[in-house]
Amino acid sequence: MLFLRRLALLVCLLYSANAFAKKAITISSPDNQIKFSLSTDNGGLYYQVFYKGVLMVDHSRLNIVFKEGGAFNKDLIISFAASETVTEDYDLLIGKTSKVHSESNRVLVPVAESGGLKRHLDIEVRVFNDGAAFRYVIPEQKEWASMVNITDELDSFNLTQNPKATVMLRQNYTTSHEGLYTKTPLDQLKSDTLMDLPALFEYPNNTFLAITEANLHDYAGMYLMKHNGVLESRLSPLPHQTVVKVKATLPHNSPWRVMMISDRVGALIESNIITNLAEPCKIKDLSWIKPGKCTFPWWNGDVVPDTINAPGNNYVTNMYYVDFCAKYGLEYHSVVEYGLHEWYVNDGAGFQPGPNADPSRAVPGLDMQQICDSAAKKGVGIRVWVHFYALYPKLDETFAQYEKWGIKGLMCDFMDRDDQEMVNMQEEILQKAAQHHLHIQFHGAYKPTGESRTWPNEFTREGTLNYENDKWSNWVTPDADANIAFTRLLAGSTDYHLGGFRNVSPGQFKIHYTRPYVMGSRCHMLAMYVVLENALGMVCDDPDAYINQPGFDFIQQVPTTWDETHVIDAKADEYLAIARRKGKDWYIGAITDHQSRTISGSLSFLPEGNYTAEIWADAPTSDPDLNHLVKQVKHLNKQSVIDMLLVAGGGQVMHLRPE
């Protein structure tokens, strides 16, 4: 009898411990529409996500693997954790809104192994009204040395209802992140192939979920892959090997794994969830940071007038563009190259750095001090293009020289990686650039993850297919623009080589390396200045392409940073109409894909009062010249409903001023 009683007691204790280990911890958004549930089973940690009572993400694994001790997924016990409300107000110098009010519910869940090494870590979860995010928080502990190696983070996203995926497939981790998007039901998506982030998923009930990451810091960039029918995360490996993804000094946090969720796709574009999850600003004095528009003569082929003397990497060529900026109100001129040779000393070929590349020294015949001084007298800032692998080995001396010359910022190009080493090098560039009062534009780089909040001297990032490709391919169509608006744009600022003023239809398009064509109407191009979030809008055609041309007056007016953003109407991958406020003025931009359409939208978001609206609209469909447009003035208020008629590949823009 005593044996039976002891056996019964043991069974009871084992059952109780198992029941406690499997108890779910659920946290909801402030409006109670999104619920995130975390629990354990024999396979380790798993979570579920509900939106308005509907299961969106079912039984998905949180699975992190270490070289020291293997996977953290066996005999796990989660401890009780109380949720708390996190309310935060902060300013954004670079972003879609200047003042952000953030509300979320947060929980930090302790998780421990009941056997083996008895390691422990925390799962931090935050749920906002527009999405949910989780990350790993790994504290110091005696079970691990101070340094650990993460070999995998195989988090899964088991999406229900077979949503339609809009994703960019990649061959490997070495990528410029430029490509076309695949649109297909999830069950037909190619297996075991990397997918770039952000990725958009449209559910049958007209609900949207986008997956990306935030606060990528001292960690590897994340991708998705459909494996055994379920989406899983993949981390970019450290260079020259494939096993180790992250070398972590404890304590260490992963980036946030973010799921943006709404039944209105425009809400994903309006969302500030990425910057909400980023670290606060690390620059104390922001007075020197001046966003604006800039030339980029490389795109147009360094076009100069026939009358200019001695064109090249010299004073007279650059001052031609500086004078254009000064006359028409552009803040920056970019010194890039001439005749396929960089402005700085380099003995490499094809813009690749040679053994003696030195971006702190200008080529003979180019006096950078003279150019900076002359441009400053005209109120124009000088910025430069630099290859990353020429810059980074000489980072300190180069930035010191740029500050001495009076250079205001630079485009850093050709990184094409997002492993932990590259992530850390980019943050080092931002930190040291801030010390020398330099802004940064990362090109050939991964998507934003909230850096513009932490380091607002980061004006923009590429990480997307854009109009530079018009110089050698026909990939960048109005359809591609529409796809990017609902994928890459969700992560933040999107560098795009804007401003091509030789507008043609896809059937008329021809590849021109000099004076390139762009597909879509003139108004489509104008609208991209509003549709995209970009603190450094390029004006990259040659001056003669703009002077006395319809629509250039809008480029002169449009800001590059915003106080408020509101999506008027949107249909994923097809069209978008967006309104952005700067001060008391509003700017509206609308684009469509290859289909002509009329977009109707309410202006109920406007404050009370009357507005004078200056409108640039597509010319009638009877006019085959897509460079033509119709300009008109209307009087509108918050009761107004606007009808925007867009031709195929077209667009429309408005500038609304209070009366």
C-alpha cells in the first residue's frame, strides 16, 4: 500500500509539473484585437497569434540553437510573467511622422531547461494595435561561458488559411536585395529558397500580415524559407563559413521578429512599429542633420552642356550641377565620378577598390576644398559616393578629411551582406559619421530595421530594385513600383534614384545608359516622391531634363521628411494613394500599376478649414506622350471626396495649402 501511495504521489507531481510547463501565457494588444499566446510542449516553445478572434499563426516554433549545448527546445518550463503596458512618446527626425505615440503591452517570460545544462533565457513579447513582436533575451549565467555561438534561429511562422504571398526570392545571403517579387498562394511558393524581408501575406478574409525584423544590432540579418510546408527564419552566416551565425557576448538580445497585422493594408504603411522597437536616438545634438533633395549625375551619365569647358572630375563640371541646385532650391549636389572613374584616388577597375584606393584623396584636377567652399557660398551642400571596401579600412582618416573639407554626407555602396560582421560595421559607420557631422545613405544594403530612430544621420537605404536599373534593364515597371510599396516600404526609408523625366510606356522603353528612359507617366514619377519614405530624395536626371519641364515645380516643393502620414486608399500590389503632412501643408501622391483606374478617396483626415489644392494629373489617355500632364487648382476641405484618374502606369500629386 505504501508503494502504491508513493507511486500515486509521484504521478500526481509529474502531471502537475507537466501541466504547469504547458500552461499558455497570453498577451493582447491595447485594443484587444491581437492576441499572442506562448506555451511549451514536447518539442519546446511555440506560439499562436489571433487577430479579431481569427487564428492567423498556428502552433509556430521559437527555436534557437547554440554551438554550446545545442538547441534550446527540450524539457522547457515557462514561469509566470505579468504583462505591463508600455507607453512612449518620442520624436523622429527621419520618418513618416515627426512625433510618435506608442502603446503596447509587454511581457518578459522566463524559460528554463528542467534538465541537461539547465540553461535559461527570456522571451520578450510586445503586442501593439498594429502587430506583435518577440525576441530572445539571453542573460549571463554560469551554465554558459561569457561568449556563445548561435548556429541557427529556426523560428517558424505557421500561417493559416493559405494566404497569398508577395515575396522576393534570393539565391543566397550575398545580395544587394534588388529583385522582382513573386506573388503566389503560400502552398505554391517555392520550397527551401531564401525570401527577403519584409514579406507580405494577404489572407482570404482581406486581412494582411507582414513579416520583418526590428532593431538589428550586433546580430545576423533574418530571411524566411518555406521548409516542409511552413515558413521558417534563416540567419545570414558569418563570412567564410556556414555554421556560426552570431557570436554573442552575454548578456545579448536578438532583434525583434515582427508581424505587422491589419485588415487595412494601408495601416501597415502608416505603422511606426519598426521604430517603436528600435533603440532611442544616440545623437545628442541633431541641429546639423539637414534632410533634403540631391543631384546624382552618375544616373544621367554625367550630362553637361556642349558649351562647358573641360568636363570631367573637376571644378567646372561639379559647379554646373551646384549652380542648378542653388537656382532651383535643391539642398545637395553629389560628387560621384566622371568617365567611369571615381572622384577619389583608386587603382581598381569597374568602381571596385584597388590596393591603393583612398577615398580621402581626390583625383588630380579635382580640388574638393574649392568645390565645398564655392557650394557653401551658394547654400548647397556637397556629398560624395564611396565604395564600402575603399572606405572602411580608412574610416577615421577619411571622415576627418570630409569634415575638414566641409562635405555633408555620403552614399556608402556595395556592401551586399547582412551578416553580423557587416551589421556591426554599418553601425560603426553611422556612429563615426555622426562624430564628424556626416549623413549616410546606404546603397547595396539590407532593409531598414529602425536605425533612423537610433542614428537619424542615416537618411535612407536602398535594399530594393530601383530606377538605377533603367540604365541596363527593363525590370523597373509601374507594377514593380506597386509591389515595393507594399513590401520593402513597410520597413522604412526606400532609396530609389528618383527623378527620371524621360517617361515612356513599357512598349516604348529602350535601354539608354546615358539620359535613361523610365517607365510610367510623369505624374507617376512625381508621386513616387510622396509614396516612398525617403529623407534624401534624388533629383538624378540632368538639369536640362527639368528646366521649363512640367512637374519640376512639384519636385522643388515636395519635402523629404514628414509630420504625419495617412493612406487614403490602397490595394496590395496594384495601387496606392497616400497623404503626408509637413507643417500645415499636405501632399498627396497616387500611383497605379499597368492598369488605368480612378481612385476615389475621402479627405476626412484634414483639419477643419479650406485648402487650395495645386494638382498635377496625367494627361488624357488620348495623349500618347507620358511626359505631358494637366495642372489645375481646386478648393477642398475635409468633407471633400477626390477622384484621381490615373492612366496605365500613371499617377497624380497634390499640394494642399491652408487658405
